[in-house]
Amino acid sequence: METFNRLIAFLIACVAAMISVIALWQSNSAAMDAQASRDFQRYGLEVLGLRVSGDARVNFDYNRAVSVWQFFDLLAFNADQDDTAGRARYAALREAARQNTPLLQPPYFDPQAQTEDIARYEAERYLINLARLTEQFSAALRAKESWSSKTNAYAIHQTLLSVSLFLLGLAVTLANRFMRRLFAAIGMLIALLATAAAFSTWATPIRDLRQVPDAIDSYAEGIGLMHQSRYEDARVAFGRAISAAPDYISAYIGRATAADALDDLPAAIADGERARALGDTSSQLASSLAWVYARVYRFEDSLRLYEEAVRVNPDEIWAYFDLGLVRLVSGAPLGQVRAAYDQGAALASRLTAERRASGGAPPSYLWDAFDDASIQLDRLVRTLREDELGDEVFPFEQLRGLHGQAAAVEALSHELKSLAVSLEYYGVPPTALPIAKFSPLRVLDAEATLAESFASDETVLLLQTDYSGMRDGSDLLIKFFNEGTEDVSLRVFEAWRHGESGTVEIEVSSSEGGAYAFRTGLYVVEIYVDGQFMASGRFIVE
């Protein structure tokens, strides 16, 4: 009995000592948790401040300082050749304006070409630092969460050891020999398990990416290079980040994005899969990787990831539209294709209604998603029609199941276009089929000469079309897409005033007053009436 009591006393002392050790570990982890919390709050404020100040500075430099410089440059160019004094004044004012911003200084300004490298300026001015701070913010937040988990785990371990102390103390007071040994055994078992768990928690390292600054610096450099479309250099920078931190998920995603931009799809897949293996389950990565799978014709893998993406984030409108597109090109029944597009359309309608009900505007990314979806469908149509101006994603031979279906695919594209415009301008989907009819748009130069391509110095064009079933006062919308991206500066929205039927020519200027030429590239023009798609045309600026 005496020996048993001495043993229990020794064990109680050991457990009490272990509780003290764990209390010390808990205190340390709580301190580290507090420090990480302060760090991530500080980084968050710095990120917000840098984003605001960086955007403001770049917007001022590009939209104000550069505009003033361009204004005086235009005045100097157009000044009377005999007015040398006037030209000199304008040139002096132009030079003074140029001195007001680093954007018009080397290395961002090319005096020979008279062009500014806005992408490099943005990257070096603040985007690289912003990426670095954002990664430090994320690393501090993850460290805080890890230290907080350790602190909570130590509290559980101490509780278990306290239970062990109670059982060991109770064992000393019991008269029944069997019960004494049972309580002592249970107490010791709990103590051993709690001690083992506490040592495991203590021995588990906290991963803090801030302890590998080279990785963060290389990643931030890669983000800056990506912004400048220097994809090969960006891939090298992301590779350095991965060498410094082999489990750096964001660097794998960055390198996959760069490889995708370089059309190195196997490398993009490898890095995307590695990021998922390291634990990234986001819908963004799933969708991005699914699109790469689709482009190497791994349609089953692509569909699987798109379906996963919409499960993870049911509000990911791009994923629904891309899912519909991949179902389409993989030969799925048209009902399944429309189901995916309808889910995206329903989501867009719901978000628009919610924002309008709260007095806000629908999120702008909705229109980007609609534009991307309809552009991809239009590319499919051009491929199916073997259009010489087609810019295919999926080659003609890969679309065997769609041969002869160009009209159906085009109709789906027109539905999406009409829905997007109706939601943007009226807040509700189209409620009736259009009555008006328009012929395909014809494009003429300022002298009313029909052409398919124009010189780069053109500043005014005429859109000509035959129409019927119109009524004055209807809303007319004209949208221009240059190389697949809408040029909103050219958008026309006005009341129809040309009567019920006939032929109309609508003048469009490349800028207010026609001072600057259209940008080079392929333009697609779309015309809408009361939110309904009517017709389109295209032209090339060389």
C-alpha cells in the first residue's frame, strides 16, 4: 500500500510538472499568435494604403499628366507652320508637362516612339510591392491561425492532464485494491496520451513563408513581370520562388498561369496539379486547370473540375459558362449544354436583382463573363463555318459532333448577348422575342466607301444596315469589340429616330471629336434594340 502511494505521488508530481511545461509552451504560442495577429493587421493596412495610393498615382499620371502632355503635343503638331513662336510655346508647355510625371521619363518613356510603358510603370511603381505585402499578409494570417491552433491544443492537453491528476489522487483515497489500480491505470493512460499529444504539437513546426523572404520576393517579381506580359521571365521568377519554398502554392499557380500564356499546356497542367496536391481546393484553380484540360482535349478531366468548381463556389458564373462550352465541344446533349448556360444566366439575373434591390449597380464582372462566353461561342461558329478570319480555340476536326450546328451555336450566343444587355440596362431578362429586323452591318469610311479593312489613321466610320419593324424612341445600343475586348469609349446608346424601315448610316468616331485613330486589329460591331441582339458586322484596322 505504501509503495503504491509513493508511486502515485511520484506520478502526480510528474503530471504536475508536465502541466507546467505545457503552460510554458502555451504562453509562448499565445505570444506568437498575438505577434502574428499584429503583423497581419499591419500588413492589411499597408496593402490597403498602397493599393489606394498606387492606383491614385497611376491614374493621375496616365489620365491627367499624360493627357496634358498629349494635348500640348497635338497643339504643337497642328500649329501653323509659320507660327514658330506659337509652336515653341506649345513645345515648352509639352516639355513642362512631361516633367510632372515619372511615367514620361526614362525608362518608362521612349522619346523616339513617343510612347509610355504603362504596364512597367504600374508594376515597378506599386504592383510588385503590393504583391509582396499581400503575400506577407497571407503568411502572417496563416501563421496566426497555426499558433492559435497550437494554443488551443495545449489547453486541451492541460485539461486532460488535470483529469489525470484527479484520477490519480482519487486512486489514493479508495480502499478497494482493484478500483485503486483501475483509476491509477486510467489516469496514467490519459496522462501518457496527453503528454504524447503535447510533445507532437510542440514538435510540429509552424510554416511561416516570411522566413523565406527570397521566395516572396521572387513571387512578387513574377507578378510584376506577368503584368508586363513578360511571361517567360515571369516563369523563371516563379521557379526561383518554388526553389526557395517547394510547397509555395501561389508560386505554382503563378508559374502555371505563365505557362498557359506561353501555350505550354503540359507545364501548366503539371504546376496546376501540383498546387492542388499541396491543398489548394479553390474554385478559381479548378476552373483554370479545367480550361487547360479542355484545350488538350482531356474533356472528362475538364468537366470533372468544372463541376467541382461550381460545387465549391456556386456563385462562380464563369465556371457555369465554361462548363457549358466544354460540354458543347465534347459532344454532350444540347440539353446538358443549355442547363449549364441557364444556371449561369439564372445566377446573373439573381445577382443583378439583389444589387438593384439594395440600390447598387450589378457587379461589372458579370458583363465580362457574358462577353467571354459569347466570344467563345462566336469563335466556335467561325471555326464551324471555316471562316478565314476565325481565331479558333478548338480546331475544326475536333468539333465533329458540331458540324452543321453553327446556326444553333450562334443562336445560343445571341441569347447570351441579349440577356447581358437587358440585365445591364433594364435589370431583367428579355421578356419577348424581337420584332425588328436588321441586315448584317456594313462598314464604310467617311466618304461612304464600303470596305472590310481601313487604314490606321481613320477616325470616322459609317455603320450601314437595312432595317424594318422599328419605332422611334426605341433604345439603340452599339458595342465595339477590338480583338475580343470591348472598347467602351466607342459604345453608342441613343434613342432611335430613323423611322420604321429603310436603310440607315450611323456615324461613329474613334474618340470625342475624332482626334485619335481607331486602334489596329479586328473589330466586331454589335447592334441591340431595347436590349435585344439584332445584328453584327466586322472590319479590320491595319
